[in-house]
Amino acid sequence: MDFWQRYRAIDARDPRFDGQFFTAVRSTGIYCRPSCPARTPKAENVTFYETSAAAHEAGYRACKRCLPEAVPGTPAWNLRSDVAGRAMRLINDGAISRVGVEGLATRLGYSSRQLNRILSHELGAGPLSLARASRAQTARTLLVSTSMKLSDVAFAAGFNSVRQFNDTINEVFALTPTALRATAKPLGHHGRQGEATSLTLALPHREPFDTGIFDFLAARAVPGVELANSSSYTRTLRLPHGNAAFTVEYDAGARGGALTLAASTLDLHDLPVLLSRVRRLFDLDADPVAVDEALASDARLGPSVGDTPGIRVPGAVDPQELLVRAIIGQQITVAAAHTALTQLSDAGTRLPEGHAGHALGLDRLFPTAEEIAHSGWELLRGPQRRIDSVLAAAAAMAGGELDFDYGDDRHTLAEKLLPLPGVGPWTVGYVAMRVIGDPDVFLANDAAVRNGLKNLAAAEGLPADFRNVSPWRSYATMHLWRAAASKRGSANAPRERSMATGEVPASQHRPRRQRPAGSPG
């Protein structure tokens, strides 16, 4: 967007742009979200920033009226496959706290000096400033949504000291932590710092929000690890400092449709990571209005978009787990994959007695790559080639030969995954869609995609690969899966398999058959 497009957005107070850019006003020294109800500033006094961190660096304070930190994130980090986009995905996942700037730079293939220069140029702030802004946002969420002690909030948000926390909150919001807390009523409760805790938080998102993502997850829920229905999703999850259980619920009766996260037995140090991964799982930083406008322009998708506005692309809370699910799920129905994953889950670590997961009906964690490599051969059934593929991938991840995460792009994913036996372009595309949130994946060889296309209205002259709705083809794929499921009378069981006529089975793909990086898969 250019300056005047953004200026028209703030003049219209359009909430769909909240979090996508920030408006700084020189005459007041504050920055706002685009939908701020304050009077529209004169254009000559306005500067737009890509991130709140950039506004902080330029000396602006957050608006007390609209609280610009209390917004969904920008979908740009998934749209962008450049260094800045990849870095932001990792920073939001807590990489700075875990490995520092040097570790982040190494992961991206740059020196820390180069990375600082790139991010400062592209986003207006370096990695430390971006991480500080992320911590400030987490702290604000905790202050207004829980009754946690201020010292607990400080360390849960990732600050190294209470003093650093107080200084940052004062600098960013021009409010003390106590004054900031007074702006909202708490939703949840918590335990003491350093102990397992429980809390409830609101999850900001842009409307509309299609709850079909709950059905998608419910159809694939692994017993003992996950529980889901049409409006809630519960699971256990392994995090850097310990194990947790969480539930995401949608209350259609709440104003705007409220999404809440309830986390149990959570080490507070893991809260930023959990928030980031839950947001990715439910695609909460998407811009559904922009997506729907693009998809509705296609005559084949228009009726589906009208029926299900705000469709989301489910993400992944664990990249390694998602790869295992993808390899098992290719070329078989969701029901068959569910059976195989249920068997495999017996290799997962059991939760200790007293863990909150037991009260939720959950008793284990999804097995790690090490556990699958060790025990998977005893538990998996089916074609030997598929079993070998799963075990080979697990062994590569367990041994460190295969390392991928939210900081990859589709090109690097293809380079890392295609050499694995049993991994073909469908798998790479599916992993790109769900792990890195690539919004422009079209799984052309997927059987359900083809079946869904048959169930849509016919349209002449439109491209078969849906490039006319780029960069939102992942969302087109979701609509096609929904159409295929509706035809069978169940919205909960779209098939995930690649069965193009004449295609070599996935287990026989070899590197010489690789498609160019960036192909829709």
C-alpha cells in the first residue's frame, strides 16, 4: 500500500488494517492503529510504520485511546518469504529469548550485523527492538486479561527484570503497568511464578471468522492428545520449558464472536511461544476481507465465499509433528490417517498424574521424532514404503540432519524435504501451507481439490491453477476441500491425498523429479 491508500484507510477508520501498519502523528508524538476513533490527522503530520517497534524507535508513544498493541498481527509475515518475513515469524515464536540475536541470524544464514541492517532498513527496527515490542504486546495482554502479579507478568512476557518491564511499559504506553491494567477487567487467573499455572486470555482477530477450522481440526484430532468439536479445540503441547494443555473456544454469542484461550499447567516463560503458535494454528492474523474479496472475484469460488466468509488455513503448533502427519496422510483418506496416527500416539510420553490434561480427557503428548524413530516400526501399519518414509523422516529430525521451522520459506522447505524418501511436491506444499503459513499454495494434484472443483459452478476461461486469486490460493484450496466434503455429506472429512492420474506414488519420488521451488505443489 502506498501513502495515500493508507491515509484513506485511517480516514475511513477501517479496522481490517489494524496491526498491518501503524500511524504516527508528529504533532502529538503518538502512534495509533488505523481504526483509532480520534480525529484524522493532517497528512503532512503523518508517518506510517510497518511495525510498532519502528514507531517506538522513532520516539512515538502508543495511543491511550486505541491501544495499537491490542490488535491482530499482520499477515505480511506469511506473505513475505524474504529475510524480514522469515525473521518476524521466528521472533514472534520467541527465538530471541531462546537463542538470542546471534542464534536468530545464524538460523537465517546471516551475521547479526547484516540481520540488524536488513531489518532496520525493511521494518524500521532491529531484532532486539522487534522482540521488545513483542514482549510489550504480551505484557499488555496479560495486564488487561489476568490478575497476575506484576512481577509474574514481567517474566512471563520475557523481560529480564521488573525494572526493564516497568521502563518498557512506561515508554511504550506512557502508562504505568497498574494504570494500563485499569483499562480492562481481568478474564483469568494464574498460579505463582515458576510453578505451573492456568490462565484465560482473549485472542484478537479480524472478522469474519469461519468456525469450520474447528471441524477441520476435529476430523484429525488424535485421541489422548487432542479433543475438538465445532466450537472448541483442546490439546496437549510440548513447549521449551515444559508441557501444557490448552483450549481455544469460540463464543458466537459474544460481541464480534469472541475467541478465548485457556491454558493449564503452563510455565509462564512459555506463554509468548504458546500465544504465537495458537495464533498460527487458527490463522488469527489473516486479513479475511482481503482474502474473500480476491476469491469472490473468481466465478467458481464466489458462491462458496458467500456461504463461508472468513475461511482460515489451519497452521501447526509443532513443525516436526506436522511433517509426520503429512507423510502419513498423503494418498489415504483422513479416516485412515486418523487410525494410523492414533496407533502411533502410543509412542508418546504419558502425562504425569495430576496434570491438568487428565481432567480434560487427555493423557499423552504427541510422540517426538526420537520416540517415533525408536518405536514407530512396532506401531505403524500399512504399506511398508509409507512406514519406511515416516521412520526415515523421524530419524533425520531426531539426528539433526533435518531441521526446519517457521523461519523457512517454500524454497528452503523443498530443498530440505524432497530428498527424503516418500516426500513429494504435495507434501512440501502441505507443509508450507500449514507450518510457514504460505497463503499461496494450490495442491493441484490433491484428489479432494479436484473433486471439490467438480462440485463448484462451471466457469469458462479461468486458469485451472487459480493463479487469478494469487496470493490467496491456500484459501482457495480450503474452499475446494470444503466443497468436496459437502458433496459427500460431511464437512468434517476432506481427504488429504495426491492421486493425479499417472503420478508416481509419493514413496517413489526421487530428487530428479523435484519441481522448481515455489511451484504450487
